Amino acid sequence: MSSIVEWLSEVARNNALSHWIRQSSHLVIAGLQIVHVFGIILLLGALLFIGLRVLHTAFASRETAEISGSALPLVWIGLGLAVMSGVLMFITSPGVYLHNPAFKLKMALLLAAAIIQVFLFRRMTRTIVALSLILWFAVGFAGRAIAFV
């Protein structure tokens, strides 16, 4: 497993894009961080709208299908922004991230949340929606912890 991690780290670190980002102004990384956080906020906000309706705590006058129809595109846009900016930040220093316990936790939570989102969220039971919200917010908290671990 260690050799796979080392190989992944080398491949990510030794490409033209990662070199360009590392050599660029600090504003490039700051911009990536802003896009990353914006994507997460968009994702969590849209999921929260759906969750509040399914959990019967808000939007009682609107159908769940109406809320989810409006919110789900925002979920996917937010996820796309967060993943793309996250990958670009990762490739600048993969060794730092791959050895960070908070990053590993975030990736495990992200995988679990994505699996629920793709395979189970269509059922929209209260349990699945609550679990999805818990996992996505945990992804956000674990991501914030990366800087402090």
C-alpha cells in the first residue's frame, strides 16, 4: 500500500499543471480554496433544503419533488466545483495530504456520502436524508480539520 501511495504522490506532484500551480502567485491557491469552499457551501445548502423538506421541518407547502428538482442540480454543481478545486489543490502537495489523518477521514466520509447520494438518495426516506446530511457536513468538518492536523 505504501508503494501505491508513493507512486500516486509522484504522479500527482510531477506534472505540468501541479508545477504551474506551485510556481504561481499565492492568489491561485487562495482562489482554489475559495472555489472549493463555495462548492461545499452550494452542495450543503442545496442538500439542506431537500433535507428540511423530507424531514418535515420546512417548506411544508411545497412538494418534495419540487424542492429536490430545484436543489439537486445545485448539489451536483457544488460537488463538481469542490472536487475539481480539491484535486487541483491536492496535486500541489500530495505527500502532505496523503499523510494527514484528517484528509484520510475526509476522503472516507466523502466516499460514503457520495455512495449514499448516488445509490440511495433517490428513495429520500427520512433516515437516508438524515444520514446523507450528517455525512456531508462531516466531510466539511473533516476538510476544515486538515489545516490543523
